[in-house]
Amino acid sequence: MRGAEEARRNYPTSKALKVCIVGPKCSGKTALARALAGAPWESGRRYTPTVGVRIQEVSINKNTTLELWDCSGDARYEAYHPAVASNAEGLILVYTLSQPKQKLELEKWYHDFAAANHLPASVCQIIGVDTGVNNSKASGKASAMEGRLAALPHMVLVLKNPEANAQLLHVLDGLLQNILKRKRSQE
């Protein structure tokens, strides 16, 4: 990954890059975090709600670790959002395409995590997950975002597509490159 190579060149000392993965309950955040951390997709895996936050660590090189903060979508953990969002350097907003109400909730997640950290659109990504379970007209297509979310990159991830992991890694690589660019400009 180019982002990993850039991290290796520009951050020879130990660094951790924090990316929060947020969105409504049951939107696929944990499956996404696991896939980004290198675990294979597990179709039919029993849903296990995240309690607060799960942190997946991905070693980019011997000096740099990517921390994927998989945040619970349950409203009862909302009071913890400021603490979890603190020092986030990137954001992935996740929703399920077959659940239109979930898309409406993304503005709140964006506010709590990106706006709170003054994250620019370049270090944020929206991922609409197509589980392939519901073959509705919305399946496989993402409708336009509105308001502040319209400026964010948006991709559709079709879980049954054999190239889903490669697509995810490509998105993560672009996000990492943008995070590193932003860090350099702040130094």
C-alpha cells in the first residue's frame, strides 16, 4: 500500500494513526474493521453488538500502527463519543444500503466525530454496505448525500463481490495517504 510506504518513509519513530469507524447499529462496522485488519469476510457470522468500542490494530511497519476504532452504534454509548473521537485522524462512516434510515443518521455521526476534530473531507470516507440480503432497487447503488456529507468520498461495498477486500484496502490506502499528508502539513 502506498499509504503504508509513505508512513514508513515519513514516520521513522513510533506512531499510531487513529481512524474511527462509526455509524448506526447493525450497519457492518465490525465486519468492515475486521476486514481492514486482515480478517476474511465471514458470511453468516452471528451479530454481536459492540460494547462501547473495539480497537483493531494493524501494523503498517515496525514504527507505525493503524488503530481502527470500531464504535458502537448503540445510542446508550453516545455520552462516550467525545472521548472516543478525541485525537481521531480519520473517519469512516458506515451504513447499510438496504436501510435508508441509517443514511439519515450519518450527519449526527459526522458531527460527533469529524466536526468535533475539525477533520477535512479528505480524511473521511462514507461506505454504503450492500449485504446482498435484500434485493431491493436500492441494492448496489448509493444515493447522493446531502448537506456537509455531500463533500465526502462515498463508495458502495458489495459484500458478495470477491473483490470487496481489495476495494476496501484501496480506500484505506487513500485515506492513510490523506491522513499522512495532513499530518505533514500540521508539523
